[in-house]
Amino acid sequence: MDSKKPDDANPFADVTAGQSSTAPSADTQADGTADRTYTVVSGDSLSKIAKHAYGDGSRWREIFEANRDVLTDPDKIFPGQTLRLP
């Protein structure tokens, strides 16, 4: 009997059909690049998200511009919103 041990280097080794994983989400764009997504939590701001994602809070405008379809004011984001991180 061949007993296989899960591959510790593979984060999806223990995920079976019908289950979900905690892998980051990515949306593929028409040009083949992928945007990550981020779900807003209480206390977040675009500059805090940019600092976390890019190491530079001044890059908040990039996040705002990538999400103009759901954001009209960069100061009004809400917990639970999913934002694209270009």
C-alpha cells in the first residue's frame, strides 16, 4: 500500500474538492497581468493599505484609481469592501 504524505511545501496539499484555501485572490486582466484583491477591515485607509501592500503609503492613489468603479471618495472605504491592488 502506497501511503503518501502531504507535501509541506505545497499550501494546497490538504485542500480537497469542495473546500477553499486561504490563497490570495487574483484577477487576470486583459493584458495578462494579475491584480491582487484586499478586503477592507475596520480602521483601514487607502494609505494604510498601500503601506501594507507596497511598503509606501503615498501610493494610495494607485489603489483609488484601480477601484474608481466602486469608490467615489478615497476617504470613504468600508469594512467588507473588496478592492483591487494593481
